[in-house]
Amino acid sequence: TYFDGRIHTTSGYDNGGAMVQIFADPTKVKRLWVDRTLDIHHGGEVLVDGYIYGANFTSFTSGKQVCLEWTTGKVMYETPWLDNKGSTIYADGMLYCYEEDTGYVGIAPATPQGFEPVSSFKIEVGEGKHWAHPSISDARLYIRHGDFLMAYDIAAK
């Protein structure tokens, strides 16, 4: 994730992540902080209002939802949700977390106070792991699983 001259990166497999400052001089980089909590194995992270959200890697079959403060790397929460990891995207104040093993989608407010889904549903069609990253465009949540593509209206009613 890039913002304001800084890059946060993670790599999974218990390697953790780091925040680096980049400069106009491409030979200069400064590491600002390192964190081992938000260790994304599969999926993405999102930056919302000064906080990074994503699902970490605790093993090949488990993970937790995590929130870090962008500037310091302080862990705001590390919360189990279905004891698995997956992709995280964001729209209109909400995190959309697509769990990679059973295909549940959790919808939770993007807040550093905690991960508390307000709704969830399960992708019931398609085969294999739920590894295709969801996307959002024009108030539609798109999720592909195997040969199936689902579109959900997520516009506020």
C-alpha cells in the first residue's frame, strides 16, 4: 500500500511487514517500522483514515483480522473471524472480507475499535479455494469462484 511517500508491504509465511519512507532520490529508503502481526499470506490490505486493515497469516489454514495504525504500526486489534484468512477490500465505510477456505464474506465497519461484522453470507457456487480477489465498482461487489461470477448490489438503500 502506498500513501504520502510511504509504502507498507507484507509477505506472509511469518515474515511480517514493514513501513518504508521513499524519497525523490531512488537510492534512499528509510525503514520506519516493522510489524509481525499483519502478515498477509493471501489477499490484500486497505488503508482507511490512517489505519491498515487485512487478514494475517497464522498458518496455512488460519488467520485473523488485523488493524494497524499507519504512522506507527501499533496493533489496534487482531481478531479471529472464522479462524481463516482471505482478501480484504473497502467501500463506503465498510470492509468486505472474503474468507478463502469456506467462502464466507463478512461485512464490517472500518474502525480501529474492533472487527465486528454487521452482516455475512456464503458463496455457495463454484469449486476450489476462494482465492479470486473480489472487487467493487459502481456500488456492485463482484466475486468470482471457479467458473461463476456473482454481482451484489451494495448501494445504501
